[in-house]
Amino acid sequence: MSAPADRKSAVTHAATRSFVCEDLQVTLYGAAGAAVILEHVDLTVGRGEFVSVLGPSGSGKTTLLRVLGGLQDKSGGTVRCQDVPVDGPPSDVVTVFQDYSHSLLPWRSVRRNVALGIESRLDRDECAKRVAAALDMVGLSDSADEYPWRLSGGMQQRVQIARALAMRPSVLLMDEPFGALDAMTKASLQDQLLQVQELTGTTVVFVTHDVEEAVYLSNRVVVLEGRPAGVGLDLAVDLPSPRDQITTKESATYLSLRHKVYEALGHGGSRA
């Protein structure tokens, strides 16, 4: 017997969502006692979306990312990944951090760093194929036998991204991954990330302080505001692809979206 139409619709809808947060609250405890960081956060991230999260310093951007990745407990509400409650790190979600230099093992070659997350669970041939494919996606095939300490910061960050891609995640959580890089390297990696995301269909949740970066990369931009923070802006980014660092950023649509995000960030305490 086939499922009722409304049930089939609900199942289909669930299959298109990577994350759903409903009335999420997070309280952190420190020397000064309890502090509510996030409150009444409602957020849905669709399968294959690129969603950037911005907000003032201390607004809970990284805390939200850690909750999605199962690295931080929530205090209230619900968080679901692929329609399953998040209780610890989901198996197909990988986090990429800003501090790439401490995320790589200096005594391992680039190839062996990329293999780190999969070498214990795949046979040698499959592991080698995955590593080679990941290095090719980030343009590091020629550096496979180098060591991280011999590479530039941008190349080290690409190694970290390749290691994540080798695990074939359905979701990449990225915490200011380009924040420590110079402008030219950052622009190059932004374009490379867009190419990889288009190629793999991976969902990306991307925390950044950079408004221009967020608008350029994303399908949606979410701004956290208030203390405790909630979603103050959830903005669809309707920019054509492929995107270009010059022509995209000179377009009237891009400039209008950029203005709206800056405006939201300028009213950080006005969440209703």
C-alpha cells in the first residue's frame, strides 16, 4: 500500500534538508556563571545549499556551528541532521577550522594527511583513489609528496579541505576557514570552494566575518543578532553561477544584497 500523499510529501521534504533547528537554545557556563548564547533559533539548511552565517563578535556563530556538528550540547529546542536528532558528531558531517597549521601533522606528507580520516576504514586502493581525487579537486596533485610545513598558508588550508573531501561528507561545516589568509589567496580559495561544492553537491555551512565573502559564496546568508542571539536576517542570495570576483561583485544585485547584510549587522541589538 502506498503512503498517503501528505506522508509522502513530508518524507520528500525531510530528504531535502541537511539541518533543521527549532527553538534552539544554548547556554554556556564559565567563571561568571551561566550565559545564554543562542535563543529561539529557527533555521533550516537545505541539501546542497551553501549557507553563510554572520554576526557580531560573540554572537554565537561558532557555537551554532559546533551544535550542528555535534561538538556542543544544546540547552533547549531540537536539532536534526538528515532528519535524525543530533546527539554527538553525525557520521557524514566534517568540520574545517581556521587554524589549518595545527590541523595538519607536519611529519606526514600531504598525501598521508589527506588520508588520515579514511585510512583505517578503507582498503589501500580505495583510500589512494579517494586521496587522489580530493587532491585533484583542490589543485594539489603535484604537491602530494610535500610536507605541510613547506607549503604556503593557502595550500595548507587546501590540504585540510582535501582531507575533509576525502571522507565524502554530505555536509561541510567551515569556521572562518579563510580568515587568516591574504586577500588574493582568499579569493582564489573562494572560487575553488565554489567549484568543489558544485562538483560534489556537498552542503556547506560557512561562518565568516566577511560580508563580501558571504554574499559572493552563498545561496543564503543568515545574520545572528541580539544577546542572546537569534536569527535577525535570513536572506536568499539570487546571484547567477558561475560567479566571478569582478563581474559578480560589480553587479547591482550583489551590491543590493551586500547592503542588506551590512544593514542587518548594523542593528545587532534590534531583534524582536
